[in-house]
Amino acid sequence: MRTKEQIAELILNVFKERNISVGGIIQWKVFYSSDFNLNLTQEEREAFPDAVSYLENEGYALYEEEREPLLRLTQIGFDRINPENKTA
């Protein structure tokens, strides 16, 4: 089983692969869709909220609930996944 930190890294990779900029969002359901399968085990799916909390605590992303749950990439998160493109 992957750790919450490893699951958080998978989540950050989704932001990177989709070229999402600072303030950009990903709807929570994307992480469970067949279009973007993270191949999480049942235990890892249960640990997913802990991974999101880890991202929030580290300042990489914000969890928000509007019409549905989503994650918003922060400047810190953007710099983490794009070290070559750090903004000033």
C-alpha cells in the first residue's frame, strides 16, 4: 500500500499532466474516473482524504466544496510540480 505522501504525489502528477496553472482546479470525481485511473487499492482509496489533507497542510493544494468537491492548485503546489517554471 502506498503512503499518503505517495498518493499525494499521484494527485500532484494529475495537475502536472493536465498543465494546470496556479488557481486551477480538478474536480474530486476526476480522481475516480476511468479517464484518469490512479489504480488505487481499496485501502488507498480510503486513505485518499488523508493525502488531500497532506497536500493542504503542505500548502500544495486547497480542498474546496462548491457544487461538488474539488482541489485547487496553489502557487506552492505549482512550484513543486514545475520547478523549472517557478514564478517570481
